[in-house]
Amino acid sequence: MKTVTPVIISASRATDIPAFYTEWLMNRLRAGYAVWTNPFNRNFSQTVSFEKARVFVFWTKNPAPLMPHLDEIERMGYHYYFQYTLNDYEREGLEPGLPPLDERVETFRALAERVGKERVIWRFDPLLLSDDLTVEKLLARVKGVGDRIHASTERLVFSFADIDAYRAVKRRLGGSYREFGLEEMRAFAEGLAALNRDWNLALATCAEEVDLSAYGVKKNRCVDDHLLRRLFPRLFPDDPALTAFLGPPPQRDLFGKIVPSKSLKEKGQRDSCGCIRSKDIGAYSTCPHLCRYCYANSAEGAVRRNYERHRVEGEGLVQTGE
């Protein structure tokens, strides 16, 4: 089995490790490695060594189970930040496995109080429409959440749902929901920019081709070298391994054009994704949140079977060969 030694670990785009697999994660951190299996070729696995790992990017809708372990993670010498998705789709029942909205808001605030608001990035995504859920109503939902948490973060990231590209998503949503059109995207961005006059957050889209810069919306890097360069030299000034991986910041040439210092682009993501290189240790069809719009879950039955096969002492997230 090939061993890889990434500097940045993504935990995880494929599933909510902090919400459901914290005990497994802590066991793997103590062991110093995890096993990742290719979701498209179950015969191919890698040992992901944490020997050179410096940063964990936690993707979650409920970090509460992980929060009691943050002290231990820091003692191990790892840095981290959170991509925290906090939506309000309670009336639609699109996120059936989540705690109530009020509880998630309080968790968001508590996490920011613990680690600093610059390390808790608010995501309201994906955005999707129906006959009842209009652009105006979505903006009202965003406002309801943003008014409560904007002081606990510095950035709001959003994306527009891809429904037609994923058969499982289209099947779960039925014919009730649809994707945004271009003018609707612009209308949402314009409305969000108006709300943001009271919040003063950095606004960004995730892996979207549409240009919304006219509304103050940038293209995001969720695994973000810009954030790391800004954040960690201040919090952790003595980390030469991370500094060497990131390299010097981009410079401008004589004509003012930015010249990247080194290529950190994540090759496995879509062209419109701005993320730098990281290694994901999650697995598809393992997230019991069972969000109806989720592309990472194939079917509820598969999720439940995989969750039953999970072992906290296992090397990989899901046991194989059982």
C-alpha cells in the first residue's frame, strides 16, 4: 500500500468527520496515520501518514463532538480551521439529521469564542430554489442566521446547488427544487451585498464559474494558502515546515501582474475550484446527516450500511472485507 505524507489534511469534503467520527479521528491522530480507499476503485488504498501534516481543514455542520478534543489536537502540534456550514432549511426538511438551528447557532458562537472567529468560516450552501423557496425567501433565511453569527466569523461562502448533474440528488429532491439561473444568481448576490453592509464580511463563492465581483463577491479558496499565510504566522510563528510548503507569497511583476511563487493548485478538483493541495481522509456515503441535496451520499441505505461497518479502532473510516 502506497504511503503519502500530505501537509494539509481535509477532514472531509466527503463526510462530516467532526460530527460523526470524532473518536475514530482522535485514534488515527494518536496512531499517526489513516487509511484512505479510492471511492471509484475499492481495490486501491493509501496510507495517509500524518508525519508531515501541519494543518487540518475541518468541514462540518456540527463540530460539537470534536470541540472537547481541540486541546489535544493542539498539543499534538497540528493547526486547523473550520468550514462550518450553517443553513436554515428546517421548514423544508432538507437536512433531517442535523440538530435544531438554534443549537447550531450556539455551537457556531462557542466554537468562534474558543478558536477565534478567523478560524470559523461560515458557509450557507448549497443554495437551491423551488416554487415556495424564492431568492427573496432565501435571502431572508441568510439574514436570520447572519444577524446572529456575523460577529463570530469573518467570511461567508456560498454556492449554487448542482442538481441535474447528480442523479441521486435529483431523485431525492424530486421535481420540487431547481437550480439558479444566471439572473437569479445576480439577484441573490445583489441582495446579499445589501445585507452585508451591516455585517462587513468577506463574501465568496465556492467552485462557481459565475463572476459576481460587481457585488463584492470573490471566488473562494476553501483550502486556502492566503488564509494560512495570514493566519498561522501570527498564531504559530515557528512552523518552518508549513512555511516551506506554502512558499513565499505571490509577487507582482514590473507590469503589476501577479506571478505565483509556486503551483499549489489542487489537481483533483474542478477547474473553478481555487483550493490548494490537500489530502482527504473521508469516504462517500457515510454521512448520517442525510441532507437531500448532498452529492457525497448515494442512497440512505448505503449510508446506514457503511455507518454500521465503521469501527472507531479501524485504520480506515469504513471497514472493508466484512
